[in-house]
Amino acid sequence: METIKLKTTVNCYHCLSKITPFLNEIKEISDWSVDLADPDKVLSVSGENLVISKIIDALSRAGYSAVKIR
């Protein structure tokens, strides 16, 4: 299993509810979370055969942006 970390424009729990259906539709993701306490609002995504562009596109469709940080 691999983990990808991305800096996002997600800001609050309402934002989390907006991105949830978009991230949950990506079958390669087994788990994800956003650290709202972190100034960069880091999204950690775990799974197999993850494609960063697919994750970024899902966030974009929800109205948010992200860039890989680690």
C-alpha cells in the first residue's frame, strides 16, 4: 500500500462533505483523511496503484485544488 500527501484548499468540515463522494468513487483509494489543523490542509490518501492526477481531478470536480507535497 502506498500513501500520497497533497496540499489542498479544503478548509472545513463542510468542504470535507463536498469532496467525500468524489474521493470515495476512486476504487484504488482504501483510506483518506484531511488534517484540518495543518496550515496546508494536508490530504493523505492510501491505496494501491494510486494515480495522482485522478485524485487531483476528483478534487477539482468538487471545487478544490491540490498539489503533491511528499
